[in-house]
Amino acid sequence: LPVPTATITPIPTPTITPQPTPTPIQTASEDHSRHYLLDDFETESLFSGEDAYGIGLGFITWGDPAASMMAGVRQITADNPHALPLQSGDNRVLVVSGTIPEWGGITHNFEGPGRDVWASMDWSTWLGVTFWVYGSNTGSELLFEIQENRNPGSMVNDVEVWSYSFRDNYSGWKQVFVPWNKFHRKDIGNGAPQDGRTLTEVHGWAFGVVNPSPESVTYYLDDVALYGEIAGLDRVYVTFDSSVLYVAEGDKVGIMIKLTNPCSAPVTVSYAVQQIEAVEGKDFSPLSGSITFEPAQIQQGIELSLIDDAKPEDTESLFLFITDAENATLGELTTVLIFIEDNDLDDPTMLMDIEESYTFNVQGADEIRVLDVMPDKNLALPEQTGLEGVLVVNAESEEATLTKRYGDPQDWFAAEAFSFWYYGSGTGETVTVELWNNPGLRTGELAPGNWTLVWEDVFEGEEGVLPEAGRWEPQMGDGLTMGITGWGNNELEYYTAEPENLALDGEGHLVITARELGADTDLVCWYGPCEYTSARLKTQDRLEFTYGRVEASMKLPEGVGLWPAFWMLGNNSDAVTWPASGELDIMEFIGSEPGVIYGTAHGPGYVGADGLGGSVDLGLDLSAGFHEYALEWEPDEIRWFVDDRLFATVRREDVPGEWVFDHPFYLLLNLAVGGNWPGSPDTETVFPQSLVVDYVRVYGAGDSYERYEAELMDDFTGWRQVTLPFTDFVRSAQQPWSAPDDGLDLTQINGFMVYLPARPEIYYLDQFSLAD
């Protein structure tokens, strides 16, 4: 939930009451037996005010722009239907009500003794938080959040928010117990610290609802308290001392593991790493093992060594986790998320540095792969100091072409030459580099009837292999490291690139498979041990285009809680963020509505339930066979189809906010499990379940780029940095019929191609760049 602002629903100020003291509450578990009562709502009204900086104090209601919220205290008699279990007399409860199209709720910002400053509390000696909430069995998503520390000297609302979600899938009162490890960090863009969940400076709590159905809601809340005082327990817990660490590439970092209490017997705990973006042996040294705490010893450190690869790259991450504690219980922080921050300056002249993958569309090669080369090997580049990725191309049977496409035309006018590293074999072949200058035709200027096929993937390949890396990039994890926990929707799956989740079937299909994990898994998700794995693909930096027709033939999975999608995102999301970058959902399906397909456009002011588009009930079992799902995208209109049946249209004039569909987008395919919209799988859902894709095609103006080429003679051996001055490029003899003839001005480069003649010798290439 967003941090509330000082725009609040006024609530009368009561007589000031003293701070709460430890109060017992009836519980059902030994670990829940000690409590500290935070709010029991026994005053006649709720305090609401501001500090000297205009930050709201006390109880503050909030919601989406269309929400209407109210909150107050209501006295409930013992014979009232809303009386708590075992209630014997009158009792006051918090009532939160209103009309909430998207989200809304209430926050208690802790106030100091004079009720004019924002105060904090230390919750680190407790196991979790508990509260009573009255359910209406609506299925809506409910949230309870804690607001932790702020930046030093802060005068703004920059608390770090940690969130827990659960379902209103019951009726009547329920006491909810939430251990700290069930809360996940929520990045709401308020500049909050990112130093992990320490619980030593908690500034408040919040309760809310997301996308309720119906929109008119009333919730009752009572007895918000801390439970399980660690100091009062005989049990010894073993835990990390921090949940998040930010470290620099090349550093060594000490990570502390501690016991909550001394133990009379030795305590042993195992530790290991879960890779996310960071790769063992390339970004960090292997780390696993166990440590033993001798009697009376309460903390020990382990050291993680990070590798400096001298390559500009995005921040990478990994999980370190502890398991298998002997003579102790695993505590609240069993994982630490480690972000590795790059220390290398970005090189604006680098076009493609071959590392884990490549972004070429490849035709004709018998094999293409990335080879990791150590600096002491024969294939090491001159002056190489660390691990280097090199592109390996086998073109023994036929000529291979490597094509790099740009969604946005590139301006190379300030450069003098095109450069790349090439490993010569001295065979005398001619390697040709071709530049794609400005086009003669543009998709947005043509009627759909004149569009032609410009890109397709029919997923040919051996069974069990990944889809081609130059066309699709797998995304990994659960979104936590990107600041969109549960991929922004509280989804339950962890995306992998393992063959059991993502592979070709050898019969011309791509298969994305969701699998259920056992309780003994070591895979960690935002909510604890992962329950499901699946896969997600994108064409970002590989295929990005503006306007045209996109279609895919797919066979969908079946079962409640499954959420396959074929969709598009704007390629400018790094600059303007979502939803200003735009989203086009070509096909979405949720297992609880078999036969129904959704198509939606999202942008600023029309997101989530307010997205524009439509749905169609086909009355078919969509898991029984293949159907074609398509979108046609023009400058002023977007249309959705199933099997060539038009079912939704959105026009520019329909959009309440900005039309954000005039720039390049890329494709995504994924199979999610659970989340705010589909809900969790039920007992009837059988795993594994698969999304099977027969083909993906894109239609548009076709290839009309004016081509210019230069040649390299392979008359040397070993590595050489080849530099081709732009003045050496000549207009190619073979041109598309619609290509212009207006010269190589270098201000609108739409891509480049490398032609590799057929030969038995292997090609090695690396570091495509611009040169002065």
C-alpha cells in the first residue's frame, strides 16, 4: 500500500490516553503466549493530527483517487453479531468502510507523548504481529503492513514499507498471526532506506484492501499486538542480523549469523547460495557449508567474495540462506538478499558485449553459443584480465547471418567507424558487415492490409533445449530484486530457465510448464519457501517494434490459480517507469474462468481493473487445442482477436489519460501461478500445467531499410580488433524494393548484420562497438 499523505479524512481528537502496556490476549499457541498490545480501540474516537513537517500522525485513511474512506470506533455489545469470540461485555473495535475501486485503508502513524512528533517503537524482540479482523468471505485481497525506519534527519514520509497479504476467504472474526518473515518489502518510490527489516524503528502499521469485490466495503479490526517475546522464551533461534545487503563488485563482505539466546549445547546451521542474476564463479566465489556455535557463543560471521569482472553491467543479486539448524530453531531472518553493485563506468560506444547471452537474430548457423574464456586460455583476448564471454558460431553447412535490430533508430553520426573483435583463421573468406539505415516504409503509415510478415518463431529445435537466446530472454526469480515483489501481483511462482520449466518439445512447440514444489525445497521466494516454479520470456533488446499485428497460436493450461499471458511492454520503462511506458495484454486467461479471454491496454490513469479493452467467453475448453490470439496496433486504434474474431477495440479518444502507444514495445510470454487476480490454486488444480506455443508472428511494413556494407578479409590468425571506417561502407547492390536512396547519414541506424561464409572452421567474435 502507498504511504499515506497528509490529505486525510478528519477524525475527532479524543482525550489523550497513556501508551499501551503489556496485556495478555487469548491465544492457541505456546509461541503466541506473550503479547504487547498496540491498539485495542477502547477510546471513544481516534486521534489524527500532523507533525511540524505536515506528516500525518495517528490514524489516517487513504485510498485511490476515486476512493471514499471513513474510519472510526464502534462499541459492540456481547450479543451483537460482530462480537468477538468469548466476548463477555461491551467492546470497542475499529471500523474501516467506504467505496474502494482499487485500493484503500487506514494507517496508524505512531505519535510521541505530546502527539506532535512521529515516534518509533522497537519490535525486534518479538516474533511477529497479531490482530483480529472480521471477514466477509468476498475473496478480496487484504493487506497488513508495517512502516519501518526512515532516512537520518528526514522531514518527509520516507518510511520503509513491509507488506503481508491474505485473502478475505472466511466469515466472522479471525485472529491472524504474522511472523516477521512473512512480510516482504514494498518499494513505493518514496526514497525509503534499503537496509533490511531490522524492526528497531517501527513508525506505524497499516491495514487495507486491494481491488475489493464489491467496491463498497466495511471491515472490523481489533487488538493489534506484538506476540512471542523472544526474551521470554527458552527456545534458541538462529538468524541473520540483516535481510538485505548492498555490496560493491570485487569486495569481500562479512555476513553475520547470530543466536537469540546462548545455548548450553553446540548449535550447528548450514548455509548456501541461491543464484538470481549473479552467477557463481563469474560474479561471486562459491559459498556453502556449515558453522557451529559453541556453548555461550551467540554470533559468527561468514565471508562472501565478489568478483570484479571489469564489465559495466546492471546490479545483480543472490540469496544466502540458512537451513538444517541443530539444537536451535530457524528464526525470522533465514535469508539475506545481497545486491552486487557495479563499479565500472558505462561505455556509451559499446553496441554489444557478448557475456551471458547475445541479442542477435541468427539464421543459418549449425550452432551458436557463448563461451566463457579465462584470461590464461589460448582464446583469451589481448590484455584480458577477467572472465570474458565470446560468441561461438559454427557455420560449416551454410552461411550464417547475425542480425541486430533496434526498436529506436540509433544516431551514430558522432562516430567514425564500426568495430568488433574477430578471431582470424587465415582462410581468406570475406566477412561482410551491413548497416541498416533509414527505411522507405513505416508500419504506422500503411493500412493493415499492406502489412507483411516481419518476424516469426516457429520453435524448431531439439527436445529439451531452450528457445533461441537471440530471440527470447528468460527472466528469473519472483520480482523481489526488481522491487516488484511477486511480479507486482503477489504471484507465487519462481521463474527459472530450467528445462523442466522452459523448453522446446522437439515437435515445433515452446512449452512453459508450471510445477508444484515440495515442502523440502531450498528455493526461496518472497513469502518463504517457494511453492511453484514456472517460466517467463521477453524479447527486450531483441525484437522491439511500433505498430503492426502480433499473433500467437497457443494451447492454454487448466486449473484455478493459473494465469498464462501473452503481452507487450514499452521499451522506455527504464526512463519513465510503468504504467507510463504502456502495457498491451494480447491474451490473458485465469483458470477460474475457463473459456474466457481478456485483452487490455494499460497506461497512466487506466491500470489494473480500470484498464481498457474487453473479454470474450468462447465457451470452449482452451486447454484442449490451439487457438490464435492476436492484436492489431495502429497509431489511433488497437484491436484484439481470437481465431480472427474481433472482441475488443480501444481508440485514442477512449483513453482517459495519456495515450502511451506510439513508441516501440517488446513481447512477453509467461505462465504465472496465483496472484491478486486469479487467486491461489485450489485442491482441484493438478500440476504440472503447461502453456504450449506453436508460433509467434509479427506483421508490419516489412524490410525497407537502405543497406550499406563493408568487408573484412580473414587473412590473419588470432584475435584482432577490426575497425571499419564508415567512409568504407558502400551502398549494397541488393536492396529491398522500397528502400530509399538518400545516403548513409548515420542518424537513423535501425540495425546491422554480419554475414559469415560457410566453412569448417569455427568463428569467434566479441565486443561490437563504435570507434572514433
